[in-house]
Amino acid sequence: MTSLPATTDKTLGLVIDLDTCVGCQACVTSCKEWNTGGHMAPLTDLDPYGSEADGVWFNRVHTYEQSTENGSRTVHFPRSCLHCDAPACVTVCPTGASYKRASDGIVLVNEDLCIGCKLCSWACPYGAREFDVAVGVMKKCTLCIDRIYNENLAVEDRVPACVAACPTGARHFGDLGDPDSPVSRLVDERGGVDLMPEMGYRPTNKYLPPRHRSAGAAPDHVSALDPVTAEGGFLGWVDRMLTR
Amino acid sequence: MHPALSVIAFTTATGAGYGLLVWLGLLAASGVLPASRSFALGGAGLALALITVGLLSSMLHLGRPERAWRAFSQWRSSWLSREGVASVVTYVPACLFAAGWILLERTDGAVAAAGIVAAACAAATVVTTGMIYASLKPVAQWNTPYTMPGYVIYALMSGAVLLNAILQASRTESRAVAWIAFVLIALGWFWKNMTWHHDATLSAPTTLNSATGLGGGEVRSIEWPHSEKNYLLKEMGYRIARKHALKLRMFVHVLAFGIPLAATEIAILSAGWTAGLASVIAALTLIPGLLIERWLFFAEAKHTVTLYYGGWAQ
């Protein structure tokens, strides 16, 4: 049913730290690797070795420059499904293929019901959904439901592939509906934000903005190093000997 | 947004077909139209043909058209599903109306009742089509109060122009129908101008700062996640050169509104073959004009996802 559940038992989602993300793309490739054999498999590639390589990916890392009066910084920005609380991608679906689970809030596509009308991708302002032209159905992030509940995996591996792959710990997975969960506390401590809150989709995933620079950080515009002034003592003697 | 030919043909053809069905149903019931079998075949036949061809064209847009029947299930939440249901429901009174008119050669009693119900269902279907687009918040040019009424006005306009052409071609002049067509073309032209005027004032519904959660300062895209165009850019990042858009808008002014309006005015003022020729010209220029209008409706619409790629589809 594409009508939304009134409440969900859990609100599983990701917290992404834009301060520590280094843009290594490990989450991107790990997501692709897991999911091309996972719940929504395959993640078709078109012309993968040709000049117009294209394909289905659930997670894409953009790079931005943010310029403020305190200087500029490069920000790597992973973009994936936010598993919204008010997902228009679900309610516009004419077939019931798109749905939001009442148990954990994850937004999924039932590929057997999808007619490939693409309307859900038009309804998503975040670009979370990508159409698989080879299969003729819409695909999207599953929050790795085939990992997080997978009893064949070690307990510590029961997290989304992107979270498991991140070498800097920039991705966190948990229940954002529970105010005492580690992810909720992290969001509180770091001032985590919703993306495009004014659009009214109420995304579950939160983004932690980059921390403020410390006072000792290098300023934006560093002047050339000053020439070394003559010193006394041993180093001064070495300097004089080498200058000869 | 990518202007898919299947969707452009679908909305234009069903719009004209449902618009024609509205006027046939209402005017046949009120006794304005001839009860003859040949006229019924021409009028109702054309309306049902346009609707059917349009709906079949919409199937070409689907990745899995063999599952299209599933789209009737989610009418509680989805305007696309409501459109599917409405389009199928409309066939019932429309076929009864057409069959009664053609077989009995009567436009009163039960045939008139079926005609009025068919007209109401046809109008409701066009409303659902318009709402599919009007309800999409990420597309600023669609998520406006102009979108849904526009679909209804252009459907009623093309239906009236077609009906006037059929009437004149079958040498059954009706001043009333010609006037309805004239007024609707004028209203359509006004509405299109109002819509484009409103679109010119639109800005993106959100900013790249808000889209990335990076508050303050200026955020600028310096690297995309992929080197070639992906689905998002192909589907939602369609760009049209401004100079081409302006030229195409001129075609819409001339073909969809200007020539049909002048030709219909000539049809009102004249009689005989002059009026017939003018009415047919109005219909023959209106259809390509509306196809260009619909192409621009998609091509000029901008999606918020393009913000992530460093622009609002500049």
C-alpha cells in the first residue's frame, strides 16, 4: 500500500558526518558491490567500459566548496535515500510497489509490482531513486535490509555496507526514533540537520555539518615564509659556514 | 525534465479526446448536435480513438507495460492511479453514449444521461492528469495553481475546436459551438501567457545550502560523483537553450492560439465552404501547436535534484 504508516516501530537511518568524510568513495563502491547481488539486484551498468558509462548506484558522493567569511573549505557530500517520514515517492506510486515499512521506517520498492512509470523519481527532491532501463523498474537504497537483519553475518557486520566500508567513521547507522540511541545523541551533540527541511519530506537521515575551525588552524591565505634570520650559537655557526 | 514523446502524445491526445467527449456529451444532451448516425460515428468515434491512442501511447513510457493494470490499485494516495481508474471508468458511460447515439440515432433520454455522465467522467480524468504534475513539489514550474486548470482549459479548448471542425465539415453549422471554441482559445491563450509570466518569476524552491545542510556562505559544486550523464541528469536535468525555448514559444502563440483564434473568428463571421475550411485549419494548426506547448511544459520544467549538480538546470 502506498498510503503511509501512521507511525513506525523504529526509525532506522544514517547519520553522515560531513566533517570527517574525505570523499574516498569507499561507501559508493561497497554499496554497489553489496547491492548488485542483494535485495534489489542487479544494479545494472550500461556501457561500463565505453565512453558513456552509466549505471544504477544508490549512493553518490559529490564534492562542494563552501565559502564563508571565515574562509573556504572542501566538503565531500554523500547523497543517498534519506528514508523520509513523509516520502512523496511512496504516495505517488500508482501500483503499491513503493512502500514505507511500519516496522523500521525503511522505504523500499517491490520490484515485482513496479511498472517503471518513473513518477517516484520525479517526486523525490533528493535524487535518491535511479531507474534500471535494463530491468524496466525503479531501484533505490534498501538501507541494506539484507545485512542489518542477516543472522548469517557477525553481529558487528549487521550494518549497511556503506557504514561498514567507511574508513573514517563518517557514517553511522541506528534508530533515530529513539532519543537515547547513539545516533540520536550524536545528532544532538553535533547539531545534525535535515536536508531541504522546507520541502516537508521530513528526512530520517541526518547530516552533521563540518566543525568550526580551531583557532590554530591555518588561515585561508598564507603569506610566503619569511627568510631565516641569522642566529647565534651552533646553528648560527653552521649557517655562516654554509653561506661561505 | 526530459520531454518524453510518449507522454507528450498521451496528454495531448487524451486531452483533445476527453475535451471532445465533454462537448459531445453536454451538447448532444441539450439537443444542439445532429442525431444522425454518420455524425455520431465521426464525433464519438474520433473522441474514443484519441483517448484510446493516447492511453496506449502512455504505456510506451512504462518500463514494464505488461503490468500497467496494477496502476488501478493505489487511488487512495496516487494521482496517477486515480487517472488510471478515471480513464477506465469513463469508457463505460462513453461507450454507452456512443453506442446509443450510433445505434438508436437519438440524443435524448438514456443516451443524453449517458452523455452527461461521460462528460463529467471525462472532465474528472483531465483533472487527475493535471494533478499528477501539479502535486510534484520538486518541480517548481508544475507545482503551481496554473498547472491543473491549464490541462482542463487546453482539453476543453482542443475538444471544442475539433467539434467545430467536425460540425463544419459535415455542413452542420453551429454558431454556439464556434463561439465556445473561440472563447476557449482566447481563455487558453490568456492562461498560457499568465503561466509563462508566473514561471518567469519562479526561483528554485530551495537552495544548495539547504540541500547539502551546509548553512551559511556560498556552496558551489566542484566535482560530480560521475563522469558521464546518469539517470538523474538524463531524466531530470534536461536543458533547453533559451533562444530555442523563445522560438518554440512563438510557435505555440501562433499555432496553438493565434491561427486557431483567427480561423474560428472567420468561421463565425462567414458561412459555407469558407467557414468549413477555416474551422478545419483551426483544428489542424491547434494540434501541432499543443504538442509543442506540451513539449515545452516538460523541457522548461526544472527539478530540485539539479541543485546537487551545481545549478537549477541553468
